Amino acid sequence: MTNKYELALVLVTSLGEEDKQTQLEKIKELVTRFGGEITKVDDWGKRKLAYEIEKKKEGFYYFIEFNAEPSVPAEIESRLRITESILRYLIISLEEK
């Protein structure tokens, strides 16, 4: 049984355009490696943070919707936690409409 999830990401703004795309591809590959199926990727671009994180005031925002088994988000989070270019991340379960 698969559930719908949304991964919200904030990447550091010090990444160049190419590095930003490379990092996004690595994260998308991470989702698919654990059996997730990406259904939508929203790029919100560079935005001001609500509060300073690690002395940074802006970040690149991405929202990735995917379908996966209930065990997959924990696997993804364990990898995202150690990725230096990610300021913040959050995986939430989306309810069926």
C-alpha cells in the first residue's frame, strides 16, 4: 500500500545554478531508489526565510510530491539529515481527497 507524501526542501543560496540542479536530481534519485514514485516537483525559487538559519536569510524552495511505502520517508530523512546543502526539510503525509 502506497501513501502520498510531500517533501519540502530549502537549499542554501550559495549553490550555483548547475550545483542546485545536481542537488535536486540527487534528492529525486534518493526518492526513487527507495521505491518512491515522484508525481510533482514545484520550484518556488529563491525566497526569504521566515527566520535566520545558520546565519542565512534566503534559500531555494522546492516541493516534491511522491507516492511511496510507509517506511520510505524515514529512509529519505536519514539521508537528507547529513546533506550539507539542505538548510531545512520536512516530509508530510498528504491525505487522500
